[in-house]
Amino acid sequence: MTRNLLLTVLVVAVVASALAVVHARHQHRVLFVELSRLENVRDELDIDFGRLQLEQATWAEANRIDQVARERLGMKFPGDGEIVVVQP
């Protein structure tokens, strides 16, 4: 009788262990798919960030700022007679 009980307990333990392994493998696959998706999103964001840095460098270029100041704001460099030096 004890032998049958021990055998039954061992079979239940093996089945429970097998179910736990199946569940763990399933979770691993789900998390791996999520990791892959997030890595793709990260890569796309890195590409966008690089493009934005390039765009920012273009807009902040000195020639571009000078051009916008002259065309849109009507700014120009002062002539010799327009420069005033303030003494303390």
C-alpha cells in the first residue's frame, strides 16, 4: 500500500513538474517575442533620433541662421558709422 502511495505521489510530482516546464517554456517564448518587438522599436527610435540630430544640425548651421536673419527678419551687419562703443 505504501509503495502504491509513493508511486502515485511520484507520478503526480512528475506530471506537475512537466506542466511547470511547459508553462515556463511558454512564458519564455512570449517574453522572447516581446523582447524582439521592443528591440525593433528601439532600433526604429534610434534611426529617428539620428535623423532628428541631423536635421537639428542643419537648422542650427551658422549660414542657415544668417540667411534667416537677413531674409525673414531684415537684419544686417551694422556699418562703420552705426557702431557705438559704450565705455564704463
